[in-house]
Amino acid sequence: MAEESHYIRSAVDAVQKIHAIAANCSHFKIGKTGQNLSDRFKSEYKDAYDRIEAIHKSTLKAEVDELEAYLIDHFQTHDKYASECDNKDKGGGEMADSDTYYIYVVVKD
């Protein structure tokens, strides 16, 4: 029960953070990684987006996988933010093993 409660709190917190970001940008993309966020941004997003923001951090890969899929689905189907959400798939990419995993949002202001 405590694990489920933690997940629900994490999901609510992540949704609130992304809503605040999405309200002030032209478009965004949700992702996950076990990499340093700065390295991830420079390697994949620096030409298309302006910045990267951490949304959630965990030592549990499965938690990050599940939360990322939930967040993408939420924003892809959201009346207000669906057109600003650049995600095409609902997550699922593999992450290398790491001590810490992140859910992030890359943002175009």
C-alpha cells in the first residue's frame, strides 16, 4: 500500500510540474534516462529544444518506465496540451543501467 501511495504522489507531482512548464512554452517532449541530464540534452535535443528540466528522480527503473508512459499518455490526450506535446510514442525506450533514473521534459520556449 505504501508503494502504491508513493507512486500516486509521484504521478500527481510530475503532472503538476509538467502543467506548469507546458503553460509557458511553445512545445515540449517527455522522456526518461539514466544519463546525466545535461549530457542527454546535448546529445539529443540541443538543436530542437531550449532546455531540459528534471521532473522525477528514482533509483527504480520500473517506476520511471511506468511513470513516463503514464505522463506521455496524459499529455498526448490532454485537451489543452496535446498539440504542444511532441511525443509520438507512449514511452518504452530502453535505458542503460544506472544508479539514478530521471523523467525529464525538454522545452522549446
